[in-house]
Amino acid sequence: MIKKLATTKGSDRRQFMQVAAGALLGVNVLSSEEAFAAASDGKAKQIVYLFMAGAMSHIDTFDPKPSSKNQGQTGTVNTSISGVKFGESFKNLSKLTSEMAVIRGLTQETGAHGPARYLIRTSYKEIASTQHPGMGSWIQLLDGRISKTLPSTVHIGGDGEGPGYLGTKYAPVPIADPARGLEDTKGPAYLKESQFSRRLRLSEGFDRNFRSVTQNNTKVNGYDALYQEAVTLLKSDDIKAFDINEESDAVKEKYGANRFGQGCLLARRLIESGVRYVEVQSGGWDMHRDIFNTMPTRGGELDQAAGALISDLKERGLLDQTMVVIGTEFGRKPNININTGRDHHPAAFSGMLAGAGIAGGQVYGSTDADAFYVEDQVMSVQEFNATIAAAMGLPYEEEIFSPTGRPFTIGNGAGPVEKLLA
């Protein structure tokens, strides 16, 4: 058994019973009544995590320094928080800061893309002996599923972290292109439903001896569970949640006519239908050259899509139960290099939390006058993840044991920043 069943500080009876059911029975789905009640306690029950792959420049987005020589050609816009400015690309997000906690004090140790992404997504450094689970898999384990047919975790447009040692049962469903949605969902025309069911039974017969030998193998059982869930989904009307063509052209345009914008639209549809955790990845933030010509496009896409997402969730009454996160692996060096770009800079970077569980209308952390170092309210990536967990009411201190018996927690021992929590 992977999961430790003892209650911990902050765990209530509902959480403990969910964890116990998930560990012992392999299921954890809230009834509609339970889900409604849970969504009314002020905590986030669903997450849309917008990940800026390549390292988003903080000085050009959430932490501009207009009086610094490092600011360069990037202008600024005022926000709805007095005295707080964003980079000029964020015209829509600047009007939504009442819903946001803007974090300007993030810092970490590595400036290499792969290890840095792994660290912020798992709270742990990469090691050869253990593959750590990503945030979506953690949340599925600790808080279960909402929908009986839809997956708990979906990754759109990128290769976010998988389930690690938790096993295939907790793997996210990948969507490469939001415009295409969940592909290969229909069988060949010549294969009738009765024939498909017969083939499944035949396959189970062939595998019977193998199953008797591997009945306690979590990897094999995880693949079986995943396959059965896929079959159930294919037979359900809920599969329409993956089809953004159900939306009007006007709605599609509101989010932006690009892959990231359409990914955010798909994320809203999935949240609306009961997916617990959706990650949407935006690439192209590794701006070593020509940043002042690149930033308006990349920043504009983020601003339009994230602004539409937050506004849409609020209008539909979903922001009260959904947290929106903007994260990246590290920042970019404030001074301009010889190629008119900014290089890697792990010492200081920015992120954003908005919606359910978060105390909006604030900025946490500050950098120096040139945006090189965090001067006040430093926040590690482990604290960032523990804060997300706490905003969901999850037992962030609870230890999860890997198959080798090693204990791990969501924040790698770190606790949340209480000032950010509603």
C-alpha cells in the first residue's frame, strides 16, 4: 500500500475517509452532493495550472522596474492594485488583480530547464532512484476524482510531470492539440459494440494466467484501471467535454486564435465538466535573443487567454471552487545580453495564484531595484506547491511512501505561505 492512512495535522474526517477509500478500494469519487458541499467551504476543488515553459521573464511581466536601466523597451500598465504595475502585454490581467495574489519573491537553485521544471512541478530534485509525482497526481491521490467518467488530471499542449512512483493509475491524460481534443475516440466502422465487448472478454481470457501471477503488481493493475477508465469514457457523453468545437466562434476568438488560447478554453470546458486538475503549457519563453519583439506576442497570448479564463470562470460561478495558477521554471536575467535577450536567472522570478482558496488583491515578495534578487518575502518552489495544496485543503504535511519505503510530502517538508490563503 503506497498511502499512509494515519491522519495528520489539518486532516479532517472527510479527507481521511477519502484517503482510506482511495487506498483500500482504489476509488475515490465524490457524489454530486458531497462535491457541492466541498465546493462551498472556501477551498479550491479544481485547478487550472498555466505553465510558461522556457522561463518567463519577470521584469517584462509581473515585476517590471520602469526606473531601472534593465527595463529596456518593455512598457508598463497600471493594475487595479494601487501602485502596482505589470508589463505592457498584460492589459487584461492588470484589470483582474482583485482575484490574484501576485508572487514576486520566487527563487530556486538551478538555471537548467529540465531540472528546474522538475523541481517546481514535484518539489524535489531529480534523482536516479525515484521518479516523483507531479501536482495533478498528488491531488488525485489525496482528493480523489470528481467525475466518474472523466479523468482526474489532463495535460494540454505539453509534457508535464507524470505520476512517478504512484503508478499509471494516477497518470494524466495528454492532449497534444486542443483543437483536435481527445483523439482516436471512435472505433473502426466495421467493429460493432458487441464485437468490441467480445474482444475485450477474449483478451481477458488470454491474460488470466498472467493476471493471477501479477495480481499485486501496482504497475500492471494501474494499466488495467487506466484502460477500463478509457473504455468507460469512450462510451460516455462526457467525452464531449474535450471538443472545443462545441463552443461558438466568438468564444474561441475571446481566448485567442492560437494553441495556448484554445488550450485554456478546453481547460474551462474540462473544469466545468468535473476534471480535477488541468495543466496548459505555453512554450517559447526561452528568450535569449530579440526579447522586445518576441514578448508582445507571447505575453499577449498569455494575457488574452488567462484573462478570458479567469473572467469566464467567474461569470459561470466556477472561480469560487477553481484556482488558476501561472508558473514557470525560473526567471530571466534582468540585464540585456548582446543578442537583445535575457538569459537564465533562477535567483528571482514571479508567479500568480487566483481564485478559490486565495486571498486576492495582493503582491507577495519584492525584488531589488533592478529585479536581480528577492529582498523581502522570499518564497521557495516548495512553499509555492505547499500553498497550492493548502488552498485546496489538502494535508500537505502528510507523508506518502514510495514502493521503496521512502516518505515524501507535497512541499518536500515546506509549509504554505498563510498570507496568501483566503
